Amino acid sequence: MEIKSFDGGLSENLYFDNNFEQDFINIKGYEQWTKYREDWEKYCKLEKESEFPPHLEFELNYSCNLRCPMCTWAVEEAAEKKEDWFTFEDYKKIIDEAVSIGTKSIRLCYINEPLIRQDIDQFIKYAVDAGILDVLITTNGTLLTKQMSKKLIEAGLTKINVSLDAVTNETYDKIRVGGNLDITVQNIHDFLDVRKEMNKKLPKIRLTFVTSKINFHEYEEFLDYWKDKVDSLGIQHLQNPFGEGRFEDEKRSEDIILKRSPIPEKFHCSEPFKRLTLRSNGDTLPCCSFYAVDLVIGNWKKNSLEDIWNNEKMKELREIHKSGNYQKNNVCKNCVQNYTIVSD
């Protein structure tokens, strides 16, 4: 399988529409888009370092409408935390700074459901109008109504990733707890219809299948059904968010993880070379992992993006991952050793 980047991270590409990249080039411009993608690949391979964050992730709202077993939202102590929302004024200031220093892409979500915010189209439009080239979201799709689809398309969203993970109601109900498969599938088809009716090529829509013990038997059927219907399909191996005593019920991971791969002696993570994640409470993180909440490297309410990106904590992380000695940082160690999970 070819490894490709769709949403700012690495996943296994199972299917891409033939016109996928060409549509971006036609709409965004050849030189601008190809330069952005070429630089991104270099950041991913640690072949290039940027003086500014190439990509930003925004946790616009600390809230989710589902309680999936492979997510920290399924844990009571996480779900009970105070709900924080990004203000539009704070967001505009960050986008203005980001554009001025050269940031090209953003994703409007972290560990949350972005479509809970009915005003998300305003955030998308502001970023696009300001000069952000690539604006994307990841959603569970339950709130992707026809009205929401139209708003996202009109605002200028470039990519939408829907985590679906199942084909049957029985399996879906075990994974996307609180959701409804029939409604979500209809939402995806409605999105495609609305985009066609509006005569738009963007946003591209990708469906992701996060593998676990619960759903792996539906993997082939998932591919067969959705191939040629959407723009892209991807598979993502599960990251266990419950390692090293982070929550009292960490043993829940035994019920969902397929099999662990051997723990690597060396691992070169590209996250500190390409992104910052901005939480609604001000915490700024060096990646988008579940574990990053324990690795705060700054506060966007107190410091500029450029200052955070070039501070000593970020420099230290980059040096660690250049050498592959991820074990030198306990949070990175916990993340890597709980992310190297593969299917049978």
C-alpha cells in the first residue's frame, strides 16, 4: 500500500480518485499547490526544517457527541472536563499571524467533534480569505447534514475526513457509541449530492477505517462498498490512548487492540517538524497525538506562534527525533510504544 498524507498525518492510502491532486492544482494553482505539497513531504521525511509552523491544528471546541471506546472521550474523567470554546476573535488573531509567517494549512479539530460548532463555516471562510491554502476537518459525520454540507462547501473547505469504521449497525454501535450508522451513511451520500449540485470539486471527502478487534472483519466489505463513491479511502491503525496509567481503566485497550508490533529501538517522528496543536484553553502542543496533552510546549494566549515554534522545548524535541532517540522524552516514549499497532 502507498503511504500518503491527506489530513496532515500519515495513514495507509487504500484508494484515491484519479483526479484527486489535479483538482487541487487547477483550483489552487500549480506552483502554489505543488510547492506546498513538496515542502510537506520534506517535513515528513525530516529533510527540511521550517522557521515557522507549516500546519496548525485548532481545538475549536472541547466537546464530542460520541463516546468511542478507542478515544479518551469514552473515559468519564475526560468527558467531565469543562467545555472550552475558541473565540472567533482569538482565532482571527492567530490566523493573521500564521499567514504573515507562512503557514499554509490548518485543521479545525483535535480530540473533539468540530461540527458541534454551527459557526464553523465562519472559521473556515476567514482562514481561506486570509490566505490559508489547505483547510481541513476530521469528523464522525453524524452532524454532516445537507445544510452543514452546503455551509462547508460555500466557506471553502478543501478536505473533510469522516471516521466511519464499520459497515453493519451491530459493529458501528460498538465503535461509534451514540451515533447512528444509517444516518451517517446518508449524510455522506447527501454531501456528495450537494457538492455535485453546487458544481464544486472541493472539499475532497475521505472515509477512514480505524482498525480494531471490533471491526476488522468488515474491512474488505468497507472497501468494496465505498470505493469509487468517495474521493479517498484510508486505513488507520489504532493508537491506544490508555497506556502507562493515564486513566484508571487503561485495561480497556485489551478489548480493542488487534496486535502490537515490536517496540522500535529508533523512531523518527516528524510531528515537531510540521505542526502545532492549539487547544481552546491556550495549551499549545507539538503534535496531534492523544498523548500530546501531557506535552505542553507553550501557550498561544501568552506567546506568539513563532516564539513557541522556536522555543527550547521544541528544539529539544526535534533533536530527539532527528536521532531517533524518542525514549528520552517520556511522553514521546509512551506515544510511540502505544501507536505501533498493526493488524494480523
